[in-house]
Amino acid sequence: MRPPLIIITGASSGIGAATARLLASHGHPLLLLARRLERLHALQLPDTLCRAVDITDRTAVRQAVAEAEQQFGPADAIINNAGVMLLGKMTQQDPAEWERMLEVNVKGLLNGIHAVLPGMVARRHGTIINVSSIAGRKTFPGHVAYCGSKFAVHAISENLREEVAGHHVRVITIAPGAVETELLGHTSDEAIKQDYQQWKQQMGGVLAAEDVAETIRFAYQQPQRVAIREIVLAATGQQA
Ligand code: NDP
């Protein structure tokens, strides 16, 4: 029997793209969502539906999920990975930046959950994987709104897990430390960006996106009766 459908949000780069490649190699049909459609197509994965969807658009997320389920059958998992990190000091940061982080990292994640959860509950089967961060467990300078958004991801995951445990739906939180991706590139504060790059160098190199993808695969591929609630991972040299 063919492995079931998995949905990955933010699959156009970094952790999402690495996870898409890995799960496709295990034979899963995929629904890949991000705004940059050409980057999704460039992955050239088999049995994959790519849709240009802004994760903050709840209707578009639901429509894409419905389309994929019609083509490949019910979604067995969603990996809510789409996120932005716009670091800044509250005294200086344009409020539009923290608004965007909350919209994408929190509301976008809820949109992903909302699109698949009723089906999973009805089938008494399914896995929701939320990509949070170590910044969802502890605070860092210049991270006020980002940490706020990722602490929210941790709280949403744990509370949702409690709500759906009785329906046999798993909720898994993945909390990586620093990973080499495009994420930092969107921060507009050049001084903070430089400090962050130095921090990455000081620890002797950060995780690769493939390390996080492998962790997601491991958590997902446990038997359905086993719910790994949270995995925290970081480069061995990351002290914070
Ligand atoms: P990237 O910037 O490489 O990837 C982010 C992904 O999110 C892209 O595919 C991007 O696609 C997508 N995305 C952003 N905004 C939207 C939106 N409005 N709608 C749909 N998709 C969107 O970074 P990472 O791979 O590092 O980030 C993935 C997740 O991992 C994030 O949640 C991040 O917070 C988390 N994380 C990352 C760490 C790191 O050090 N890199 C550490 C801990 C957690 P597009 O622009 O095409 O829409």
C-alpha cells in the first residue's frame, strides 16, 4: 500500500524543503505550500501537489488541503513549518515586523491545524507536527516578538495535544536551535544580524536543515500508539 499524504507548509526552502525531499524518498505523496511556487516546483518531487499559498490565508490553505486529499486520500500528517524571524528591539522595530511574525508563526500554524484536524479526529488517526524553536522555550536578546510567537507554538501544541489525545491524534513539537537556512536573511536590523552570524560561528557551526528533517521523520515514523511529544535539538556546540 502506498504511504499516505503528508502536508508541509513553508516547503520552498530550509527545513521544509529538506523534509519534503526526505519524506518523498520514503514514498509519501506530498502537498507543499509556500508563496514561492517556482521553488516548490524546483524540488521536482514525485506525487507532489505544489500550491502558492500564503499560510495566513485560511481559505486558501483549506482549499489546497481539500484538493490534495481528493487526489491522494486523507492527510496522515501536517508539518506546520512556515515561519519568519524578524529580530529587533522593541524600541526600534517597525510594528509591521512583529505583526507579520505573529500572523505567520501563530495564526498560520493554527490555519494549518484547522484544515486537517476535523478529518483526523473523525478518522481517529493522524499526526500534527509543529515546528517551534528553542526560542519557544527560553528567551534571547532581540527576540521579543519571535520568542512570543514560538512560546505560543509550544503552548498551542501542548494544549492541542491534551484536547485530541482522546481522539488518538498525535501532536508533536520540534524545537531546533540554530539551523543554516534563509531564516535570518529576512531580519532587517543589520547589527543584530551580524551578532547572530558571529554567534553561529562561535559555536563551531549550526545544524543543517537535513538534521531537522531527519528528526521530524523519526518522530513521525514511530507507531501511531507512540506520541513523541517534543524533541529539542541543537548543534552540540550551542550553549544557549
Ligand atoms: P526558511 O526561511 O528557509 O524557510 C521558511 C519557509 O516559510 C519558507 O518556505 C517560506 O516560503 C515559508 N513562509 C514564510 N512566510 C510564509 C507565508 N506567509 N506563507 C507561506 N509560507 C511562508 O527558514 P527555516 O527553514 O529555518 O524555517 C522553518 C521553520 O523553522 C520556521 O518556523 C522557523 O521559525 C523554524 N526554526 C528555524 C530555526 C533556524 O535557525 N533556521 C531554528 C528554530 C526554528 P515562502 O517565502 O516561499 O512563502
